[in-house]
Amino acid sequence: ASQRLRISQSALSKAVQLLETSGQVRLFERSKFGVTLTPVGREVFAKCETLFATFGEIETICLQRTDSCEGPLKIGASDHVAKYLLVETLRDLKTKFPNLEPKLFTAGPNEIVSAIVGNEIEFGLFFTRVTHPQIHYEVVNSFPMVVVCHPALKPPAGWVSPRELKSFVRGVGLITSTRSRYSYNPSEAALEQLGESPVNFEINSQEAQKQMCLAKGGVVVLARFMLEDELKRGELKELRIRNPIALDLHLAHRRAHGLSLNAGVTVEALRSRFVR
């Protein structure tokens, strides 16, 4: 905490002691295992969260009077979201606002949520929601998913019935994140349509799943925006299923914390790009 506040540990400890003395309460339980909040400390912390959110909103209102974005923009995103959805948006924002300082952190949803809670980044963008009491989610947009494989695997042509789909995937195998934790896969609806199929490769990176699919490793379910070029060039073949699959892209930020001007402008720019 002292490092984040850029003050000495002794000065921070003294400030806490003064706060406890002035309020005649004990805010922290101290032991050899560390420091935790007392019940009163948790109540005070909850009130402080509201205060800090209000201060942030006041700062945003004042900054909006300048009609210009400048300074740090600290955001996080899963790698495929960063690569396919964020790069052009951040480039355009930097062109429009030269004094903007984008800082992009790419990782999995769990790591992004930890970074948000730790105030290392302001918001994150990813598909798989991570339950956390301090995180609030908003849906930015919904994106179509596709079931694809390499043409050499000879997928059925035209619209594929549920029986044909399950039969084909059982024969060639599946590329997915994990065999046992289906909640981390692109869509439960997709897994229901694919059936209990053998998993050829378990890969947590969706970009690596795509590359394995190009290497004839099996069937994969990914966002269409990741595969547009490969589908147009005929490098991958879509299995046209009768029940379309869509997945929500979530914006995650600290609960009771409004977005800064820089973050708000970025989110609106993303929404506009998706609409087009």
C-alpha cells in the first residue's frame, strides 16, 4: 500500500493510527499473518469506496470541460480481443488525441480482474465473466461464433443437422480450452450442439486454438471476427449449424467506480466500431 501511495511505510502506519485514534475505533486486526479489516473497518471501507467514486466522477466532469483526452489510459483485454478489436481503436484514438497514453495489459479474465481490483488498470474486456464482489459487468456487444475446421478434414457441406454435426465432431475431435471445465469454453450452447466429443487438444489461448485448427487438429468454436480472413481465403471451412451461437463481450470495472473520461471515450469508440 505504501508503494502504491508513494509514501514511506512508517508514514502510512502513522496515518492509520491517527485515523483510529481520532475515531476511537480499531480498523485493522494485526497479527503475524498480516493485517485484516475489523467489522468496523469493513463498514468504513465501504463508505470510502463511495467517496472515491464520487471524487472520480467530479474529476471526470471537470476533465470533460476540456473536450480532450490526455494522460494515462490503462486497460486490459484477453489477447484475441486486444488483437482483433482493440488495436485499430487505440490507434485511431491516439491519432485523434496525441497526448493520450494508452497502456494495454493482455491476459486471461482472472488476471485482468485482479489487475482491476489492484487499481493497475481501469477496465477490462473479455468474454468469460469472473465472479468477484468488487467487479461490475456491462455487455459491450454480442458477437457471432462459428464452428470451423480445416477443409482437408472433409466437413459436411451446406446446413448441418445436429446429428450430422455430432457425428462429424466425434470423428475428427475437438480443440477447446479444457476437457472438464466446460464453463470456460466459448459457449455452453456450442458444446450442447457438438455433443460429448473427444478432445484432441486442450489449449487455453484462443489464438493458439485457431492455429491448431489451421494445422488440421480438429474442430474449434471461435468468434467469427477471428476467422474472417481464413474463411474468405478458404483456409478454414465453416460448419453451418441451424442454431446460431453468439457470445457477449463484457466490460469489467470496479463496482461503484465510474469510468474516467479517457476510458469512457474508448468504450464509446469501441461501440461505434462494432455498430459499423
